[in-house]
Amino acid sequence: MLEMLAAAAPEAAAAAPAVASKLHVGLAAIGSALGVGIIGMKAAEATGRNPDAAGDIRTQAIIFAALAEGVVFIAIFLG
């Protein structure tokens, strides 16, 4: 078992910089997904409290969700 790990160590060491260079994209995607989920949750709560303002709430939710998703695109293009 240790021989297999020792044989794979050079390949793993060679792949480590590639994985580390894309780690920021994954973290940005996780953060963006959480942000969009929270935006949707709060927009649904606000619409439930005040149905007459549903159009304004929806517009603001779409704008803020787009801004949250923009973080992922910036991370992709920088990486």
C-alpha cells in the first residue's frame, strides 16, 4: 500500500499547483451559491409580508443575485 502511495507522490506533487490555482474559483462558487440562496429566501419572506411590493422585491432580488453571481465570473477570469 505504501509503495502505491510513494509511486503516486510525484504525480500528486505535480498536480498540486493546478489544484491550488483553481481553489479560489470553487470557494467563490460556494459563496455565491449561498448568497443567491439567502437572497431568494429573504425575497420570498418579504413578498409574503408585503404582497403588494412583489414587483419591486423581485427586481431587487434579481439585481443582487446577478451581483453575487458576478463574483464567480470574476474569479474564473482572474484564475
